[in-house]
Amino acid sequence: VERMEKAISQLNALKERLKTDSYLLAMVEALGHVIDELCTDVCVDVHRWHRLDLLDLDGRHEAANRVVDAAGYDIHGQVPEKVPKNETFNCDHCGQKVGAAKF
């Protein structure tokens, strides 16, 4: 309990210092964004492993980048969306018409 109270007081002191130091505030905000991105990446990976039944209850996973080779699924284990063969879109890079069914 004493350690927690000390940590809380240190955080409060840091919070007060942040109100006056704009460089430190920007650094903490940038680090917060990095931490958010890392957490999101971990959550997405764990969700994918669980969905593909690669994650054991003890937290170990088999091949994280396993290619799924099953009828009716794409290489990521997702059911592909049915797109009419005559539907096209323009490539963002060259402007050429490309069949949407390829993607």
C-alpha cells in the first residue's frame, strides 16, 4: 500500500510538471500513441490466432503467419466476399481498370 501511495504521489508530481513543460507533454503524448498502436497490434494478433484456433489457453500459439488452405477461405482464414466478375475499379497508381474480383 505504501509503494502504491508513493507511486500515486510521484504521478501527481509528474502531472503537475507536465502542465508547465510543453516539450515533456508532447513527448508523453507521442509515447501514448506508440503504446496505443502496440496494444492494438497485439490485440489484433491474439484475436486472429484465437479465431484461427492457433492459440492455446496457456497463451502459446502455433504458426502466427500460417497460410490457410481450405476450400471457401482466403489465405488468412476469412470467407472472401463475392464480387461480380464484371465489376472493376481504377488503380490508384496508374489509373488502369482492374477487375475487383482479383482483390
